[in-house]
Amino acid sequence: MRGPGYDAGMPALPPSLDPPRRVLLGPGPSEVPASVLQAMARPTLGHLDPRFLALMDEIREMLRGLFGTANGWTLPMSGTGSAGMETVLVNLLEPGDRVLVGVNGVFGGRIAEAARRVGAEAVEVAGEWGRALDPDDFRRAARAAGGSFRLLALVHAETSTGVLQPMEGWRELADELGALLVADVVTALGGTPVRLDEWGVDAAFAGSQKCLSCPPGLAPVSLSPRAVERLQTRREPVRSWYLDLNLIARYWGGERAYHHTAPVNLLYALHEACRLALAEGLEQRAARHRRLGAELQAGLEGMGLELRVPAGERLPQLTAVAVPDDVADAPVRRFLLEEFGVEIGGGLGPMAGNTWRIGLMGAGCTRANVALVQAGLRAALAAPVRA
Amino acid sequence: MRGPGYDAGMPALPPSLDPPRRVLLGPGPSEVPASVLQAMARPTLGHLDPRFLALMDEIREMLRGLFGTANGWTLPMSGTGSAGMETVLVNLLEPGDRVLVGVNGVFGGRIAEAARRVGAEAVEVAGEWGRALDPDDFRRAARAAGGSFRLLALVHAETSTGVLQPMEGWRELADELGALLVADVVTALGGTPVRLDEWGVDAAFAGSQKCLSCPPGLAPVSLSPRAVERLQTRREPVRSWYLDLNLIARYWGGERAYHHTAPVNLLYALHEACRLALAEGLEQRAARHRRLGAELQAGLEGMGLELRVPAGERLPQLTAVAVPDDVADAPVRRFLLEEFGVEIGGGLGPMAGNTWRIGLMGAGCTRANVALVQAGLRAALAAPVRA
């Protein structure tokens, strides 16, 4: 008896893919420049080819620039941003360790959840969704919970709400707690400034598909010497073989020991995306995001729409907009996609169904797109897509 | 004080990448057809775009054909083949569970190691490297170890040695043990026949970058209804958030709930690679690998080289060759790469330094490449690259 794959009864082949052209103005993936797509389509090299190994070194060097760090342990993990998050937690935590984590959006909650799965205890500091967090609230929560903490974790760029978390005061708190400082910079990297060394962050993770404007599938991470020491003095092996940085560093470092087959072509894309970001200049790039994000946010408020985050705490690259009470969420997004070819995002968690998320990330952050998404929304909010 | 990324002191930008053209005849990544590279470079869609969701369904359907299964839970994980292995183990095992695993090469050992990291106990059945395993040896080992086993795991295509493990008798043994049957088909899928339903395999994992001739970065996995039941009746949550199939199935299934951002462009490539494999026909494709693998193996033996695996137990798509005593491994591989543009692989584990691995996988499995790699080896084995 043969399985379906070897039968005459195979399903008909689908046609070759022909994706429509969209303008990606959601929470990511973002617009990918043509040169990044072209780089990705270059012939595949072996993951131990000397030319590819040289490319890896260049990527690490450029990522250090983007992260604002001199950390030797700076490299892209072979998975999406969530794999980057899990990498940091699974490598730095052992069963019984405690994490103090701010939860003012989906991604803070995700850190807590992933930490628990590693066998750690997560003490959550609940914050209002759409507002930044205050170190003093953490200080009080730590005192109330007692005991020590291995990690102090917060989301610098909360992709679910559009909050830009200021980074002042956290290093001091981490030192008081004797904890390593962990920051989620998934949506920040390549957009708003990331300065790990200045902030005193010990471990950070990002994604390729946000302000770097690279396709999804890679998660740049960076560990400070203090975090590396923690990793190297664990009592137990890292619970994940695939994400074990002790093993992965042997491949990305001088030893070049095979661990897993690197996603070669995606790394081509990341190489080119990093080049474009650094060639623009990180200050200039941040200024572009700030300027156009403010322009969009003013425009939306001018349309009478309410933003989820007060001025001064907003990410320029991701704007959360309240869906007006008399408007249905999904039909508007479908209208934008079908009539304007524009993708924006819906809300997550308690913001599902009542929030739109508009991204101006990397190559997608242009004056033309600021105008386009407003034109689309204006058309959508006219009848007949009102609820 | 500013971090390096925001200083005037940034390192010089590397040039845009310009990978040399190689012929990939190692253990993977393999040759990638132009249409697969082109598919990958199509504009990125959002991971919740209706057109992308339709593409995901087509991929699942084609993967079912390739795996020879009707399993509903058949999908590509967002990581390389090793992530596929870890997915199966972390989802099906709980702390204290036991795995009976055959170790006759690097990848069997890796299963044991990854299982231990999940908190399970791995009972290893050691086999000779370069030989297939016998269910009766497992039966004896299970009896000697006593107790019950959650998983019976073996490597169907051992990429480190080139052994093709026959699949007869394992389902019966798994039933005797009350265990789920797990098979590593990383190097088999799209090359030699994979017939999960006929074999009675409950969980299998593969890689995109072997006989599917897709770039690395995706790991197709498939779970039988029995494995899914096991997953759904766990006592504890899956220890990895990123690889938790309960969550991932909500995205790949009808619910379309966001979990992580799918690696959209890599999935374009997989879609096209699956199309090419199925369009060729799996029987024809297997026959091509068998025919040309045998031709290469006969040719190498004709050159006086010794193969690591006896006839009858060889993978046609991966041939392990003993490095002659008076020849140095690395200079020969470097010569092939530099003079012929041909990549072959070195050995792993105890075969490091004394074994070459030659792959004829997917698009790389051609008569021209059979001739090319032999011509290169003949030239390399002439002076001056002898040790």
C-alpha cells in the first residue's frame, strides 16, 4: 500500500506563485527594497564556504553598529523575532530563576510566558496598555515580591501598542536587583536609536522584518560580556539545543564548528539590509522615522482619529489608532488591501477588533506612504464600510 | 556618551555581496534552481494576507504528498532541519519520558542530546557508523533497560554516514513498546521515497536545503493523529514557546491566529521547490537519485576509493568516502572549491578528517555533476595535494 505521495491520486499542482504587489504598512513585515530581494536571490553558498564565513563576519560587525554596542556576541539567530526572545530567555535562565518583567502589551506578556516555559518564575509588573512603564513601579513590585531576580526585562518598542519605552533608570534598577537587563528591540532596530552599551542593556533581541526592511526569518541578538559570563557559568545545559548560544557561538565565532545549516540566502538579505541602513546613517534614519511618524500621527488626529498612546510616548514607526465606535475593524482593513493595495495591522489581545496598527518602517517610511495610508483610510471611513 | 552605532567612528561599510558560483555537492545546502531563487525574490506579502494564507495551504498539501501522508498536521517550521528535530522532541516529550534512540551517526546522537535537554531520558542503541540498524537490537536494548518508552526514534537518512535505514519492522516494535515512531527524513525528503503512512511513522522532520533544493531555513514536519493526540493531552505546556505546535497549528490551521511572523519569502521558495519536485514526479525523482547515486558510487570505487557504507545500505543522494591514508582531507576540499568551484563536505564526529561526503541532491543530482566531481577528485588526488 502506497502513501498519497506515491499514488496516481496526487492532488493537482498549484500554479507558480504570483503574489500581488502590496504596500506593507502594518506592524511588519515591512517594505523590502529591491536590492535586498535581489541579494537574497543570489546563488546559495555552502554554510562553511570561506566566502560565506567572511559575509557572516561583516553581518556581525554591521549588527554591532545597529545595536550600538561593542558586544562580541552579536549575531542573527536562525528564526524570527520570537526565536530571538526565546534565545535570550532559554540561555540566561535556569529553572527556579526569577524574572521581573513589565507587561503593558502583548510582547511583555510573551516574555513572561516564555520565561515560565523555561522553568523560571515570572513576576509581572502590569502597566497600562498604551503607556510607558516607570522603574519605580518595578522597584516596588520587586520589594513586594521579595527575593532576587536573574533578569529585569522590558519591551523597548511595544509593537502591540506603539509605545516607545524610555531607557533611563533601568540599568540602575537592574544593578539594585543584581539582575541582567533585557530589552525587546524587535521593532526599534534600524528605526529609532538602539544604544545597548549606553543603556547598559545586557541582552537584546530584534527581528529582520521591521525597520531593517529585510524579509522575516532572522532575529539579531546581542549579549553583553556579563550576560555571556552568566551563560558560561550555568549549572544546567541550555534547554534548547537549537537555540543554545554556547554551541551557536562556536559556528559564528572563530572555530566555525558546524551546528545547524545557516539560512544562507536570508543572511544575504540581512547583509544588504544592514548595508542600506548604515549607508543612510543611523541618525538620519532615526530622524526620518521621527519626522514622518509625527507627520502621520498629526494627520490621523487631524482626521478626528484617536491614537492609543499619548504624545511623547509614541513610537514613530508604529502607530496604534482607535477604531471609531461606529466603524467595523476588519472591513476597513480589507478595503484598504483590496482597493489601495495597502496592508495595515489589526490589534492584538485586548486591542483586537478595536485598534489599527500602522507601520512606517524602514523602506516603507516615506512621505508618499504617509499620504497613501491617510487617503486610503479617508476613503474607507466614508460609506459603505462603516459598521 | 553614544554607542558605536551612533558615533562618527563606524567601521567602513562592506561592499554589496557578490557570491561566487559554486556547484553544491556536499551534504546540503544543495543546488537551488533559478525558479526557486526567483520565487524567493518576489515582493514580500504580510503573513496574514489572504493571498499568503492560500499559499500556505498549497504548501501543506504539497508537503503531504512529499511525506507520503494524509496527516493534517503537516507544515514547515520556521527554522532549519535541527529546529524540526527539536520541534518533534519538545512537543512529544515531557520530563521523565523515555526515548529509545538509535545512534549510528551524528544525527542519532543529536536526537538523544536534544531529548535530554527537554528533560527526557534517552536510552541509546549504539550501532556501527556506516551500517543500518536492526529492530531486534532495539528490542533487546528495550528489554535490558526495562520500563516504557514514549518515543522510538531513528534516522532514516543518516547525513553523517550516508546510510539509508530500511523502515521495515519499526512500526511493530513501536507497538510492542507502546511508543510513537519518530523518523529523521531530513536528507530523504524529495530524494528517496518517504512514505510516512505506509511506514507507520508518527512524527517526522525534514529540511528544505537537501533533496528539495530549496535554500536552508525551513523544516517540514508531519505528525500522525496519534502524535497529535499525545501533544494535546500533555500534562505540562511545551517547554518552547517558539516551537509549540499547539500554538503554531492555530496559525497554519483554519483559525489563522498570529503566533510569529512567518518567513514569507522562504515559504515562496519552498512552494516553488515542492512544485518542481511533484511536477517531476516522486517516483521519477527517486529513480533519478538512485540511478545517478549508483553511477557515482561505482565511479568512485572504480577510482580505488573506499566507501563508508556497504552496497545495499547506501543513500544514493549522499555518499561517504574514506579519505585515502596518504591524502590530507582539507587541502583536497579546498582544491575542489578553488579549482573546480565544487563544494563537497568533510566528515563529522569520528569521521572528521577522514571522510568526504558527496551529495547528489535534488537539482544537483545530474549526470554532469557525477562526472564533474569525479574529474575534480581525480585532479585533486594527483600531486601536489597529497599529504
